[in-house]
Amino acid sequence: MTGKKILIVDDDQHLLLGLTPRLKANGYRVLSAADAISAITVARKEAPDLVILDLGLPAGDGFVVLERMRSLADLVDIPVIVLSARDPAVNKQRALDAGALAFFQKPPDNHEFLTAIRGALGETVALSSFLKT
Amino acid sequence: MSAEAFGLKTNQNLSPAVPILASNGGCAVDESSNVTLSPGLRTDLLDLDAWGDILMTYGRTIKVAVALTDCDGRLLGKCHNVQPVWKLIRDATPDRGAGCPFCLSTRPPCTAIAEALQTGEAVIAYDQAGLTHVAVPLLLGKQQLGAIVAGQVFDRFPEPLALRRVAKDFGVSAQKLWELARGQRPVSRSVLHASSELLGALGQAFLRQRYGAIFQAHLAATNQSFRSLVEGVRDYALFTMDLSGRVTSWNGGAERMLGYADADILGKNFACTFTPEDIQNGLPEKQLRKALRAGRSVDEGWRLRANRKQFWASVNITALLEDGGPIRGLAIVMDDATERRKVANILEEARQARARLQENFLSHVSHELRTPLTAIYFFTTNVLDGLLGDLTREQREHLSLALENVKQLKDMVSDLLDITRVETHKLNVEPQHASSAKLINEALSTCRTNAEAKNISLRSEVAPGLPFVWADPARVRQILINLIDNGIKFTPANGSITVESRRFAEDDGFLCLSVSDTGCGISPANRELVFDRLAQVKSSAEASRSGLGLGLFISRELVLRHDGRIWVESQLGQGSTFYFTLPVFSLAKLCAHVFTAANLEAGSVTLIAVDVVAVEGGVQADILFEIRRVLERCIHAFKDVLLPSMSDVEPVVTFFIVACGPSAFQVIASRIVRELQNFDNASKLKPVVSSTTLLVAPGHPREEQIDEVTARIERLVQAHLLGKERLK
């Protein structure tokens, strides 16, 4: 059990309910925030290892959260995976440019999604070490 | 062909005049190209007022009565120079339509007239009363028009009663009439005979003169009506010009549309109606040349009025030819299509707006559908994967079916969005270097579950040594999955589906991929329809579960965006094969903008190899994409080309760049070192950059130079990858 903390930022409580068991089953601790403002507050307070971010949020969308995180020294290094129902043709590049590590359209494939989470947490491929072991 | 020239010819067919007279219904041509004159033209030719003078003059000179008759001997108009005694004998006014006024016999036709027309000669008739009359024919070519009949004065004395009546008619006294009658000298037969030739010649000459006059009048009328037609056209500009483009005539419509008066435009070059940009681009000359060469030039574009205001014109230039002769000039018909264009634009905008609205709506719907779909997906998979405890076999089965349905719903939502993109022209493909074999395998593994459920076997047959394709991998997978899923849907249990890839026989610039099934097949009528939007083949038990029917429509759009073709071959009851083509990857195409003759001959094209070596171990496949993105930042996007991966992952990963510019290598190499260091701050990757300059012999055709340089790159890349011969 790594016990790493993942913050899910999404206003859909059912998504939170559906995603949490799988993350927990993989040994992560799950935090949640339902809007842009509390996302920043929780992130600063809890210092999660990863943020799963929805784009359509109350009180400012996901891009606002990304921008804010990139401007705060304590949040700038936290990897972000965007999980949104929005059209990737329009939003994917924008999200990556804003500093997200990956973009998944809802619903994501469980396996691919978890692989990306592990990758982002440096458990298989860390950005700082690209080497096969 | 002038009217005079024609009119003076005798005994010849009238065919040369046909085109003009025929246009008025004046005459028609029979099989032996003889002209048949219409009743209207006959009446005109034998116009009584016109003939009156000449007949009267003749009658008075020769002292005979003279009249015009038709071919049947019926009198036309009145008898001229009628003499009282003669009149008395006839006992009636010889009127229009009566028989020959000179024959004592009342039974028509007059034999002299008939004979004259038949022989073409003057014929003299004697009747039993000792009367003489002469008939001369009126002939136009072979056409019989009628006859002139001149008669001798009757020399018997009238009866007193009748004399008084005639005197009354003439308004003279009976005494006077008597003297008149007695004073008449009968014309001798010989005189009549001699003058008959004069009468014949006179009649024939006058007839031709009449014909000429009618012909002329007709020509003038045709000309006039054509001119007023052209002039009267208000909504089109009609004008003519000479071979150099100088305006030679100009109608009212042209004046109204373009704003030049006749005097201002005649003699000017028609280029003055073009915009300055078009003139600079040589458009007027191009159109002129095209019209002269092809006989016609049709164009739509902006034109200028005299006041320099633009309007959208639809222009048709036609060369004016005489039969088989040289071009005499050019006629232009111009239509002001500004309003029409405006309306078309408004309609197109409305259509676009509607499509955008639809796209926004569908994008919204898709978004809204995806949110609950995601929750269902997570809950279903959580339970199915045993995260919430064990399941019975039946529970697992039911949940698996639920998951299948979730996936179907997800695909439908994606299709909905794609279809709107087709309409808003936003369905894009991003082609890259891809292996058709790999894409087929990926698609097959996605479809395997569905196929196994129906016990349908999936096979792939890929010809060995196939080149890579230049295609969007995600989109090709989508096409393949669409086609395979379709096949599964319409193939009964225990059937098979084969996916093949080979070179396209018709064009070696393409690969041909195909998906064959052993299903129910498609009837010829439906074959045309399957690629249509919302097309669904009925009468299948599966129809109710076959989705939105958008799969083939989207597949076709995707193939078209790859510049490929898609079609189906099928036999009812035996199965169908869907084929589509994808362009083969080509180094020459990819690097076309670098491989200019100037670049190649100057030796400014450089092949750069970037070997990324891990300090220990090998490079992880997962970060290849990231390294590629770093390299993309190091090159000049419009000048240099980062080649697609040429090999699978190796302990050392090599990227190749075709760069252009005198110092491309130094600039790019230093950038790569810097950027990779930024990216890999733990310094576990080491880039080794090497290069070779590509130079071709000057003066060869560009195609040969390109072939030479691409072959060389392929050799160099291969040798470098195999470690045989590294770039320096």
C-alpha cells in the first residue's frame, strides 16, 4: 500500500462514488472537491500526490484550477489528469498546454486510466526516470 | 448570297434562300430540295396592287384585257383594261375567284392556262366563237404561281337592252358606248401572238423583282427583330468584341449593367470590366484565349461597373463562327448574379448556422449523456470486478451484458458527435506513419469479445513486405472496428470474418484493406445505400440492435478524408466484402517542401540522426512520445521534417530529421541537447546527434532528384539503424 493521496475534483457525486472503490482497491487514499475554489483549498491543505480534474465545474472551470495550480509554488508539481465529458478535439490540447499530464474523455477505460494514474505517480514510469529497470 | 443574285437566276431551286425564309415559315424544302412556297408567300408574290400597274399598262398598250389567275385558272383580282363590249358578252363582272374570263366555255379550268403552266411557254387559245386569248405562265424555279391571261376583244355587236345596262354601269350614254364598241379594233391574232412573248418576259421579270423585294424586306425585318431582341434584353449584358477583346457592339442591358454608354465603350478592351487584381493575374487574356481555343469560356467572378463598383457576374464568352470558317468575333452574355450570390450565401450561412446549432446541441447532449454513462460504467465495473464482493455466475453474466450496452451507448454518443462534425467540416484526420498490420491486429482484438459471443472466427491476412500507410491510426481503427462489428452483426453464428491488407492493384500509391464476412450479403439495390446517413438494412433480426446506422457513413467520410475510396462487393446469402484504400507513406510526399531543386542542388538538405541513449538500461516505450514532442520543438516547423519512427523500440532510440538550411545541423543539435536536458533533469538520457549532407547532381529532372535523395535517405536510415554505417 503506497497510501498516496488522489484528489478527485468533480461536481458529480456519483462519479466520486463510482471511482473511489477502484482507487482504494489499488491502494490510494481518495480526497474530493466539488468546485474550483474548494479544489485549490483542499489541494493546498492536503498536498495530494495527484489530481483528477473535471473541466466543467461550479465557480470556475477546470482550466481555472489548472492555471491556479501552476501559479502556486506548493501545487505546481502535482500531476493533473483531466477526466471530462467534453470533446477532446477541442479541449485535449488546451488542457495539455495548461499543464495537464493526460486527458481522458468520460467514460475512460478502467485499465488505461489506472495505467495513466500509475505513470503520473511515478510508479512505473516517472518523468524524471525513463529507464527500464 | 445576296437577294439580287438570287432573284436573277431562273429555273433554279430556291434552296439558298431557305434559311431566311424558312425562319418565317415562308417556304419549306422537300426531299429533292425543291422549295415549296407557303400560301402567304404566294399571296405576297402575286400582290394585286403591285401587279395592277404593269398589267394595266400592258393592256392599254396592246389594247387587250389582261388579268392574273392562279394555277387553276381562277381570276385573281380584277380584269384590267376591260372593254365594254367584252364585258357585255360575259354578262357579269369578272370577279375574284371566277374562272378564266376569256373562255366562252364556262367550265374551268382554262386549257390554255393549264398548258402554259405545264410547258412554261405562252399558249394561245382559240375558242369556237373565234375568240383568241393568250396565257403566259408565272414560274419561280419549278414553282407554279399562276398565269397572266390576255384576251382579244369580242367583235360582235351587243343587243340593245344589254347595251343600255352596260352604258348605265359605265356612266355613259348608250350612244357613246355604241360608238366606243364600234370603234374598237380587234387585235389581230398575230399581234397577240407576238406580244405574248413580251407578256411572258414581263411577267417573269416582275415576278423575280417581287421575290427579291420580299426577300429583302424579310431580311430587314429579321435583322430588325433580332436587333430589337438584343437591344430589348434588359437583364443581361450582351456585347460582342473582336479577337483582341475590343468591344464592337453593346446592348441596352450592357449599358444598364456596366454603366458605359455605347460611345464610351466601343473600341475599348473588355478588360476594363475586370477588377485590377484579375487584370494583374491576366484573367481577361486567359478567358479570351480559352474562348478562342475551345469556342467557349464560362466564368463567375467579380466585375467592375463604370463607377468602379463591384458586382458578381456570371459570364459566358462564345466564339462567333461562320460555318466551318474562321472566328469572326466573340459574343459575351453577362448576368448580374450579385443578388443570387447573396441569397446563396445567406442560405449557406443559414445551413452552417443550423449545422453549428445542431453540433452545439449534440455536443451538449453528448456531454450530458456521458456523465451518467460514466457513473453507470464505474458502478458496473466495480461490481463486475468484485470490488464490492463476490458475484454469482448469473449476476456476472447480467452485469457483463450491462457493460456491453454501456459500451454500445458510448460508441453511439461518439458517432453522433462525428456526424455533426461531418456537416460542420470539422471531422479531421491527422495522418501519420502507421502499419496497417498493427492497426488490423488492434482492431481485431477490440472486436474479439463480440465475435466470440457468436462463435465467429476472426482472421487477418496481411501480405508480407507491405509499406507503411500515411493515415490517422485512431481513425483507421475506428473504420476497421465499424466494418468488423458490422460483419459480426450480419453474420450468423459459426461464420468467419477476414481482414486483409495488400497493395491496391489500381494504384500503387495506396494499400487496399478489406473486411469480408460470411453473412447474409447485401442486395444490389442496397449496396448503393449502405454508406448513406442513417442507412439500415431492414429484415434482419439484428436490425433492432444495430445502432444508429451511422457507422458506414462515418467510415466513408473518414476514408474520403484520407484521400481513399470505400466500396462494397457482395453476394446475397454468401457474404459481403468492404474495401477501402489508404495512401502509402511516402518520404518524398512528406518532405516535398524540403526537396526543392534549389535546396538539393545547393546541398543545404541535411539528414540528422538523433540517437537517444539511456545511461543505464533501455529507454521506456512510454516516453517515446514525450521525446518526440521535445524534438518537434527543436526543429523549424515549416522548414524541417521529423521523420516517423522507422523501427520498433530498441535499447537506443533513434529519430531522424530532414533539415534544411546552411547551418541547420549546428542549430538543431544544440537545441536538442538543451531541450532534452530540461526535459530529463535527472540526466539519465544522452542524445547523440549526427548528420549527413544530401547533395544531388544538378540539372536532372526534379522527379529523378527526389527519387535519388529518398532512396539515399532510406539506405542511410537502414544502415544507421543496423549499426553498419553511422552518420557522422
